[in-house]
Amino acid sequence: MPRSAVGILGIGAAVPEKVLTNADLEKIVDTSDEWITTRTGIKERRIAEEAEAASHFAVRAASKAIEDAGLMPEDIDMIICATVTPDMPFPATACLVQDRLGIKNVPAFDLSAGCSGFTYALAVGTQMAQGDYEHVLVIGVDILSRITDYSDRSTCVLFGDGAGAAVLGPVPEGYGVLAVDLGADGSGAEHLQLPAGGSLRPPSLKTISQREQYIKMAGREVFKFAVRVMESSTKTVLEKAGISAQDVSWFVPHQANIRIIESAANRLSVPMERFVVNVDRYGNTSSGSIGIALDELARSGSLSDGDYVVLVGFGAGLAWASALLRWYERGENRG
């Protein structure tokens, strides 16, 4: 029988210990703490050590989410990992996570949707959990420091590393994921891309000399797209569920730039106090962003049973994704 109500049973996050501050970046490129803070709101970001890869943080975040759900690894029926920086092109990072968690013979695959990846994975996982897979583990993880050009001051100040994870499963009617909105506009692909490393431009001495193995971004175009789509996608999920922005307790946006978040709040006529913001401490962690922010919100004690929560992100594609949840406090955590 299909399960009609699916929600988050457990949540977890993992970030590197190493901190890269704006003062550190001042020693690398021609920038300043004042310049970075004013334009982005970022003060520091976390950077993985040389031996650490996406799978390491994915496993840590996943383990916390499974424990938070009150489950064991063997209770997981599917793993979906959203990332643009997998350990390697194949096998899927989700398969590496599966093996390290000791989970046997369940589907495991990666999903690439840029910074909207976590919410894309949440939407796909919800559909799967409504069918044959009772407990679906969704992970958003990126190690953007590996593809960041630290000679480009317009981009190197933005990005950090980290992972967020959630276990999806059955919840009472009226709770869980109430609506989702996914979309993409491939005509904007050129505005945010990693030019080399794929089948179009395989790695070569030429691509390396031209530094095409690093993120290239048209900041102004991405900013305009982000502000527009965060408003429109949020309104779409609210309309689908028949509630207003004023009914929502918490908005958990992709953590790319404080000015984008402020613009979205203004357009939605929602006070910034209801927007979760940690971009100042982690920067833009791409697929990890929303999961990390949601984990911090959940563990802060600020979420109550029955709260409406909106997740909304945007990224390479250009893609966007939003989801409306009604928070369910499991067992002894119920309010």
C-alpha cells in the first residue's frame, strides 16, 4: 500500500574542522574582510583536509541522521546522494556511503542539481518513500574547495565544504512533505559551470593551463536569477498547500549570499528573524547548504511539532527547488 505521508524522521550534518577566515583570504588574494562581508555576509568557511572527500562527510552526516531517527543502518531502504563533487565520476558516492555504513543490497545513486541538490533529493526520496522504500536516506554534500580557483577573488571568497543528511519515512497524516516545486532553465547553464572535466572538455594540459577545472560564475546573472526564483518557487509551494507565507514558522534558504536571502525575505514580506542564516560561518556549501542549516535549526530547539518549514534553493542548471514541510517531532521529542 502506498504511504501517503512522508516526512523527516532524523537529521544530521558534518563539516570540516579547518576554518578559512576572511583574514586568511586577505593573504591569498586582493580582498578584504570588509569587502567580503559587505557583499556576501560571509566571515568564514570550512575547508576539507587533503585526505578528506565528499563520502567522508556524507557518512558522518548520514550516521547522525540515522541515529537521530532512532534507526539502525540496516533499516535504510534507499540512499540518494546529491553532489557536484563526488569522490570520483563513478561509482556513485552513494554506493561508497552504503558500504561504509554497512548497509547491504539497497538502491544507492547520486543526483546532480547544483546548490538545489538537497531539496531535489528530498523530493525524489519522498516519492520513493511513498512507494516500496520505507526509509530513504537523502544526503547533500559538496567539497567545493576542490573546484575553487583561489586566484579568482570573485569566487574564492564564496565557497566552503560540508554535508547535510535526512532520513525520510512515514509520519502521521497532515505532517511531513506537503508540497514541492522543482524546475530548471538550461538556457542559463553558462552562468554557473565547471567547464572542463567532462566528456565535452576532458582534462588536459590545455584545460588545466586555462584553469577550466574550476568554478566559473557570472555573479550578476546568478544573483538576479536567485532573487527571482526564491520568491516564485516559495510562492508556488505555498499555493499548492493552500497556506500563506505568514503561516510559515521557518524558511531555510540556500546559503549563498546574505543579500539574496534579504531580498527574498523582503519580496515575501517576511521578517528576517524567520529565515535561518549561517552563511556567515560556512559560506556556500552547495548541496550541503540546506541540510546543514536545517540540522542547526532542528538542534537549536527552535522547531516545534506542527511548525511549517520552507526549504528553498537554487543553483547550477540553472535549477531551483523548494519544499514545504510540516515538522513532526518523533517519539520522546514531540512537543
